[in-house]
Amino acid sequence: MSTVTDLDWFKSSYSSAQGDSCVEVALAEQVIHVRDSKDMTRPHLAVGRDGWVRFVRYAARG
């Protein structure tokens, strides 16, 4: 199992160049990790792949 520091975090292509109001995501085998890019010392959220797919579909609807 990967530790949080071993994960390959990335920001959305919609993130602004200033780096504000961004979340970062890291893909793991069983879960998707999500964290606040402005304060990476806070705990991150881990979501199962099915839950992540439902969230992205919901968010895409606006």
C-alpha cells in the first residue's frame, strides 16, 4: 500500500495559475485520494473508485 507521500498528486487542468482554490488528486489501486493544495498538512480524503465516479458524474451536471 502506498503512503500519502508516495502518491503522484496532480491538480485539475481547470486550476488557476495562481494556485488558489485547488484540490489535488492521486490515483491508487483501490481509492482516489483528494487533498487541499493550499494546506497539504491537513488530512486527505480517500474515496472508493465507485464513489469517485458518481461524484464526478454529479459534478459534471453542474
